Amino acid sequence: MYFPVADIELSPYIPPLIACTISFFTSMAGVSGAFLLLPFQVSVLGFDSPAVSSTNHLYNIVAIPSGIFRFIKEGRMLWPLTWLVVIGTLPGVLAGVFIRVTFLPSPDAFKMFVGFVLLYIGTKLCLDIFSKKEHKATAGTTDGTVFKISNTSLSLHSLEFTFDGIQHRVNTFSIICLSLVVGLIGGIYGIGGGAIIAPFFVTIYKLPVHTVAGASLMGTFITSATGVVFFQLLATSSFAAGQIIVPDYRLGLLFGIGGAVGMYLGARAQRFFKARLIKIILSSALLFTAIKYIFFS
């Protein structure tokens, strides 16, 4: 099958298979898998124009709803955290898309930016995994009773909730500020910010990985939808003159279909995996990609 925007010839079975495999593991940590799908498109498929970022956003739009549905059904969607993430990331994503098109159209500059972003995130997550202060990981369970979020309250000052019998409290304003920065980076990269903000919630705010996954995916979905619209609008403006920035809809949809299956299965399987194992999977993928982009691109 020919994909006109990416300008590549590829079997239609490969994109869904790759996306399904990636998203199955990453969705457990609240990440859509777009941060790994982008390197695959750039390094393996040779799709390195700014349109790869918008295609990644399109993948998120198609793939994420199935995972969100599963988290909602199992009572693990932390809605107040979701809306705080959306409020912060939306303006950041818009600014990030503008920066990507205007200042980072070069594949080499973009790869270096991506590499350092992922290296920082992966390092933070590794430090958290091996930290002596790390909370004891909650083992998987078959009935899911301890995996439900309860006693949730949100005010201008803080967000509070109970999970696994433990009360958690985070500052509202700091989450919005973090989300703004994450949205900026995510808009440039084309991931909606989920791969960045989920590790931050786990490492800095010490929130259980099982509680941030749903909120992270929902935030990524909303910001990615905004990103695609903004890419389309910029395509008709003078800022993107001579550049291909609209999504490759065929490729994005095929990736999205596979991602939807993988995310649903990953969200369903999450309760059976210990938090520590989920963090190891996520950090390994981050560091591998970062090292490849910084030293071998």
C-alpha cells in the first residue's frame, strides 16, 4: 500500500501490528506508545517530515479511546487529575506545534531534541525505580478491589484521593504548570504529552502508576485532537510554506487501529502487573530510544 504523505510503500498489516505491540505495554503506564511509534516511523520507515508529528497525533486520537473505556469501566479514571492536565497542556501543545513547524523542520535537529527529552524522562524513571524511598509496589490482583480510586476531592489548592487504602494529596497549581511545560514539549514531539507527564507524576509527585494511567491517556487524547486541528490550520498559512505537515491519514488510521486493540488489552491487563515492572518496561523503552537518537542518528 502506498502512503502519499509519508511517501512510502508498506504492507498494510505492519502498522497495526507494530502499534498493537507497543501500546499493549505502554498503556499500562498511561502512555499511548506514540513516543516509540515516532522513532519507528522516522528511523525505520524514513518518514521524517513535520507531518510525522501530526500523524502521531492522529494515531493517538484513534487508539486511545479503547484504553480510556477500560480504565473508566474498572474505576481507575482520576477525573480531577485529567481536567487539570488538559487545562495545562492545551495551550502548551498549540505553542509546541508552532515551534515544530517554524524552528524544528530539520530531521536532525528534531531527532536530537527528541533524544534529550526521552533521556531525561527515562533517567528520572530509573532513579525512581531504584530509589530506597520508593513505595512498596502493589502486587497484581484478580478481583481489582484495591485498584479503585475513591474519596476524590478537588479545590483551588489541592487534589486529594484514596487508592489502595492510602490517601494522596498534590498541589493543583503545580500540576497545571507542569502540564503546560509538558504540553509544549509534547506538541513539538507529536505525542500529546502523555509519555512525559506520566513519569513525572510517578517520580516527582509519587502517585501510584495505576492511578495516573487513565488521566494521562485522556489528557493525551484531547491534546492530540487539538494538535491535529492546529496542524491542519497551519498547513494553509504562510508559517508552513513549502512544508508537508498534515497527517498521513492512511498510515495514522492503520497505526490507530492496532493501537486501539493494544491499549484495550493493556488497560485490562494492568492490574495483574506490579508497578515496578511497569516502570521498568517504560524506562527501558525510553532510554533505548534516547541513546539511539543522540549517539547513533
